[in-house]
Amino acid sequence: MQKESKTVAESRAEQVQWIMPQHINGSHRLFGGMLMQWIDVVAGVVARRHSNAEVTTACVDNLRFKEAVYVNSTIVLIGEMTYVGNTSMEVRVDTFVEDIMGMRRSVNRAYVVLVALDDNENPIEVPGLLIQTEKEKFEWEAGKKRYELRKKRRVERF
């Protein structure tokens, strides 16, 4: 039975972090593993909202660090659903560093694939995604290509 489709906006999530000394690595910059944890949390919230189910992370794609982040910085993570398959969902998480005046600069963009699970931790069907804007259509088409690439890599064990 197909679940009712949802819009991108219905599952969107935003998280704000104030960078403290415990978030910093030996080079006095934000520890990449800390950012990866926050990205995974935001992606998980988006996927749970979309699927109304527990989820698990299957993979993270395209994780690039574009700019350093330092103590006392504010970062903003924004997650949005980009593509859904039968049981899997792709979530884009954009991370920005925000200055004191509210101006944002891109720090990172990651694509996270999560799978919805039933009570026995078996994959379950997820709702479709209602595409409403040109941006969402672009992301859907790009997500479809990334899905095919991931599938090909699994087959080729690459």
C-alpha cells in the first residue's frame, strides 16, 4: 500500500550550533567529526518526519569542507528531502557559518541516504515526494542520478 506523498517543506529541519572549545580540533578549527555528527542528526530528523518511522543512515555522499569554522562561530544546518526511493530517502544538508550580522557563508553540503525501518528493523516503504518548485525538480533529477551512481557502485563493489 503506497503511503501518501509529502512535500519537501513538511520534513525540512534546521539546527543552529554555537561553536564552543569542545568542538575544536588540534588545528583550532571545528572538528570535522563533530560536524558530521550534526549533519547525521539533521538528516535523521528530516527522514523521520518524512517517513513517520525510525531510520538508519545508509551512506553519506559528497561531504566537502569549503571553509574553516572557529570557536565562537554560529553555524546553521538546513536539511531537506531531495529524493525518495521505495525504502530509502536522500537528504541534502547544507551547513553555513553565520556572522554576527546574520550573513551566511557555505561551509559544507552533504547528501545523506537513510532507510526507514519497521519495529523489527526491516526496511519499509516511504511516502513519495511531491515536487513543487523548479529547485525541488532540479534536486529530484540530481538525486535520481546519484541514486543510479550509488547502485552502480554497489554492483561494481566500488
